[in-house]
Amino acid sequence: MLALTLGVAVTQFLAAGCWWRRNWLAAVPLNLAGFTLWWVIEALLVR
């Protein structure tokens, strides 16, 4: 659970850095990966 949360934090941090550098091709997949991880965490918490 903590690993998933850290994964979300890391992907969003990296995506923010990519957005800042205008690196769209790297930022979009990182954002999607972070949001996907977040949805997984939400699904696990609901159960």
C-alpha cells in the first residue's frame, strides 16, 4: 500500500518535471501511470 502511494508520488513528481521542461511525450504517460496507480489504490481502499 505504501509502495503504491510512493509510486503515485514519484510518477507525479517526474511528470511535473517533464511538464516544466516542456517534455510532453514523457509527461503524458507519467501522468497516466500516476492516475492509474491512484485508481488502483482507491479500488483497494474501498474493499
